[in-house]
Amino acid sequence: MDYLNRKHFRFFGTHWNSVTCKCVPLLVIALVLRAILFPTFPGFSSIENNEVVMIQNRSLSLKSEFGIHKIKFLEVPQIIWGLNNQKIAFARSCLTARMLNRTLLLPSLSASLFYKEIDQLLPISFDKVFQFERFNSHCKGFVQLGQYSDISNRTDVIELQKGSGRKWTVERDFHQLRQFSHDPYDEYEIIRIVGKNPFLWHDHWPVKDYAKVFECLALVDEISDEADRVISKLRKIGRGLRRDIVSENSKLESVPYIAVHMRIEKDWMIHCKKREQRSNIREICSSKEEIMERVAKIVGPKAPTIVYLAVADSLLEDSSILNGWKKGLVPFEKRKLGVAGIYKKYPYLIQSAIDYEVCLRADIFVGNSFSTFSSLIVLERSQRMMREGVTSPCAMDVRWPSYAYNILGESNGPQRWMTNMSATNLQAISYGSNDISC
């Protein structure tokens, strides 16, 4: 036989082949170490096995299906500013928690609207505006919300100070987040972010990730029901105006209305003029007359058609917004519609949430592309069209069309508007743009 293929060794008087010879000493060493480190006691074997099972089960309970820690949390500052800035800040907080592999603790929103007097903000819990359980159900495996009662040790906290200023770049911010997703920071039960408002954090996520968070948001029943009442009244009046076109037996939902987010309030006009000066763009501010003229150019609705004007009444200085509309367009705002009492029951945030829903569900929506309110509505309407399989969202006969009145489109009307869902960040929506896809 070939000596190389039959290599033998003698071990304790016995012949062993090379493989066996190598394995036996390793086995002996392992048994000796086990005897020293884990001495045998009656019943030890069963305890050891049970402990392994318990450790395995505990590790499974720490994380959800996609690795989101259920017992490690992210805490963010109170979220402030307008409704849709708050929604963006909330989504940014969720995506930050996702990056850190943590559950976001139920954040505090702001019911009142103050830009500088932070100490006067009226806090309101997230679950008083949006459905908590539904959010977790719809966003399961992507992002997750937790209650403060889920915390086991409130002192096991490390603070993450958000940077600011020109030197605090997107890259530095991203590097900081990556650091806090690993040891030793990851060992803490709570990472508490301190510093500026989440809306001003750097943006590291594509539009589709934000859109996924927004899809999980749904207003609580009380607020949703109030929006239903406003919409029902709009359609009922519309049916009365179009008795010759719409039969009494037709569904109320079939009576169309246009919603116009009419940004001509004093705070907006100051902001948009400053923005035009800084950016050297002349397509941000729009006068009342320009809005009315461009809305009248929209092709599609059969006259007479109800036009709902979503406007912040308390900040409006022009009381003539119902005058001057083209024949066939019948404008309504809260007072004329008879729903001012519904809105007055609630703080600013809830009033804005009702208006948002009324605009979102309109047959045609017209807004300003530099407004976060308008931009988020168009994002959701764009998603809806995509879910319905619309292949040409900018076509003239598409359902749920949206327009930007601040940008001149065809036939001197407003420009068709759809969100670019493949954008790598939310810049165009967070701060506005005149690049609106269509």
C-alpha cells in the first residue's frame, strides 16, 4: 500500500489514522475544561438545557421580526410647528429609531402654534391625534412605537446631542447615528436625543421610507368623524347645486368638489416673500387673484362646482376671498359652509388635521408647492394613484389630480403636480420646490 495514503501513528499502543489522532486530543481537552468550568451536580444537565432555552427565548423576545428592539428605546424632544412639519418630524424620528434599531417612545406633539415661544406650546400626546395600535399594526417590522410604561429602568439613559450650524454636515450627522447604533451606546435602554427640533434634523432617508411611515398614520375616530361631517356637507350642497346633473338616488360620494389650500395668510406672505428673495425664485407667492384665475382654468369639473377654501382664518386679513370667482365655481370656507363651530372646539393642530383630511379626499386638489401642508397631501394622493395602478399620473383624465397654483402650467392654468416617489430625500417636500414632476 501507498505509505502516504496509509499513514499511521501509535497512540497508547494502538494504531490511529491521522484524522482520529487529531480529533481525540481536542475531545479530551474539551472534556477537561468542561469538568473544571462546569462541575457536574445532580440535575445540572437539565438546568443547563433549560437556561439555554430561556436565553434563546429571551433573545427572540427582544427583537421584532425585522430586528427592531422592543426593549430599547429612542426618546425625542417635543415636536413643534405646524401639523405637517410635525408629521415630517415624527417620520424623521421613526426613521432615526429604525436606524438605531430601537422602538420610538410615544412622542409629544404640539396642539398650539407658536414659532418662538417654545415654553407656551401646548403638548398633546401622539395617540390623541393618531391611532396608536393601527400605526404599530400597519408599520410592523418597519418602525415601531412604544409606551413609557414599557421602560424597565428609566435611569438607564444616554443623551445624544444633535449638532447644529454649518460645520454639522449631513455626513457628520450620519456618522453620529452610526456610532450610537453600536456599543457602548447601544447598551443603554434609552437613547434620549436633546437639542433642536426633529424637523430640523438632517435627512438621511428616501421619500419612499417617509411615505411608508405616513401610510401608517390614521386620525383617531373623533377627528376623522369631524372631517366626514365637513365633507358630507360640501357634497350635499354640491348635489343641491347640480340637481339637473346628479339624481337624488345617486351616492353623495359621487358629487365632486375642489379643495384649494389658499395660502394668502399674513404669516405665509411674509415667509414666502423672504423665501423668494433668498432663493431668487419668483414662483412661491401667489395673490388671491392669481389663485382664482388659475383654478378657473382647470379642465374637468362640470359647473357648478363647489370649491372649498382651506385657509387659516385666524391669520387671514383679507375677508373677500369668496368674491371674484369665475361663474360656475362656488367657493365656500368654514363660516359660509356652516362648520366653523366644528373647528372652534379644537386647538390649532386638530383644526389643521380636519382641513388636511378634507383636502386629501377632494376630487381635485390645488395647493402651493412650497407648502408642507400641500406637499404632503400631494404625496398621499400620488401614493393612492400608484396603488390604483395609474401608469400616467400626469395625464389630464387621471383620478385624484393635483395642481400647484404657484406654478404656471398649460393654458395659463396651474401646473399638474405629482410627488417624485424615487427622490433620495424629502428636501422638495420639507422646504418646497418648483420641480414638481409633471
